[in-house]
Amino acid sequence: MSVIVFDFGGTSVKYGVWAKNKLSQHGSFVTPKTWPEMQANLKSTYDALKPTAGEVQGVAFSLPGVVDNEKGEIRGKSAIPYIHRFPIKTAFSEMFDQLPIAMENDANSAALAELWQGSARDVDSALVIALGTGVGGSVIMNHELVRGKNLVGGEFGFMKVGPELTWSTVGTVVRMAARYNEQSQKAPVTGKEVFDLAAAGDVLAQVELDKFYHYNAIALFNLISSFNPERIILAGGVSARQDLPTILTERVSNLLKWADLPEPVVDIQVSRFSNDANLIGAVKNFLDWNPEIKVD
């Protein structure tokens, strides 16, 4: 028995099959520009996975925005505007043979994965930061996910990090690459390539990389001085960079000293699951909503 799972991002939609306590059949497709295109891609992916997935018990989703599984809709806004403010859960059910559906916010999914099997298993309080096309976040207190009264707990991406600047608009690898490409006379590059160019001595890449670290350090400083968590866990594609916690720890520590707040211990780690965190957490959310379903 299995659960098919999807993770919607602003750049790509990842997917996999959860069975026997592990994720397999990983894949992704470029995030479509319209809802009909998204439906077609989801259905074709589901149809391709189903024959080798065993007995499929349901479909789980990690989604951007204010995801209300009970009401079956997504409020707020995200990098995928067409998924908001209509009965999307019903649409998913119709698309996937009327199987049980469960939805959760992407950053909350990452937090559930860390609580379940990852880097938050051994702490009572943590903040999970999802650095993707934008910035998502989630709050763990007393070893439980805190969604907030209106399900907007942890929407750290809206935090101001400068005049007219929010964390989401300036603090991601995608935004770093966009700034570099706007100024460079070369062919457009990806965020990963900006890191590589900076290491190779490209001055513009070094400037933009420094801004990336700067904006993230300011935001983390604000969160640490507000929540004083035991741990901060970085999720999303950039979490694959193993040097990121060390660099941000040094910068955040300097900001805490500047503010005469040397006491908080800065414990910044990357997600144990990297790009799979949202997928695994979406499965945990599905199992929480459907306790009668057992997946071998």
C-alpha cells in the first residue's frame, strides 16, 4: 500500500511514492503557467506512478499559501496564483479516483517531516525556514507544530528586512540570481551558478551572494530575538549547501553581539531531507488526517 505525494513549488512540482516507510519514484516537472496545464500534468504523473505504486491509499500535497485542509481551499497568495480561493481539494479528489486527499502548507510540511523523522525530533522548540522561490516558515513549540489562529503562523517571508523589502522578495537564491542577471552582461545563470561564480572570483556574484547572506542573517536574527528557539532548520534546495549553517551562524552571532544579546545559542542546521522534506511531511500530514489508513 502507498501514498502518492506532490510538492508544489514556484519553479517545479516534485513528486514521489511513499511505501514501506520510504520515498521512491522521485521526479519533477516544471510548474505550469495555468490550472488546466497543472491538472493535466498531475493526472499524467499519477497515471504513470500508479501501476508500480502498489495499492494507492490516497494522495498527499505540500502547497504554498494558507492551506486549509478542512475547508479544502488555499487562501493568501503565492508564486502559483491560480491555485488559490476555490475548492481545490474537491478538484484533486475528482482528479484522482475519489481517493482521500490531504493538503498542508509547504513549510509546515517540512516541519512535520523534521518532527517525525528529522532534525527536530530531539528538541522542544524549533523554527523551520523553507528557502525556495520565496520564503516559508513554521513554528514548533512544545514539540508540536503551531499553525496559528488563521493558519498563518510562520509566514516569515512577509517579514521586512529593509525599506520596502521583504524576506521573500530579496532573501532567496532565486532572487539572488535574478539580481545578478539584471546587472550582468553574460547569459542568464541559475542560483547555483552564482555560488560557483562567486567562488571563482566573479565580483558581481560575490556582491550578490553577500546580499543573500546579509538578508538571511537579518531575518534569522529577528526570529531568534523573538522566539529564542532551540534550533533553526533550513529547508529547501539551498539546504543542500553544507556550508550555509556555518556562514549564517557567524553572521547571526555578530548581529546578536551588536544588539548586546550574546546569550542565545545559535543552532542552525540544514534539513535532514533537503528537497524531500516537503514530500515526507505531506505524507505525515496525510496519515494524521487519515489515521485509519495504514501504509506498509
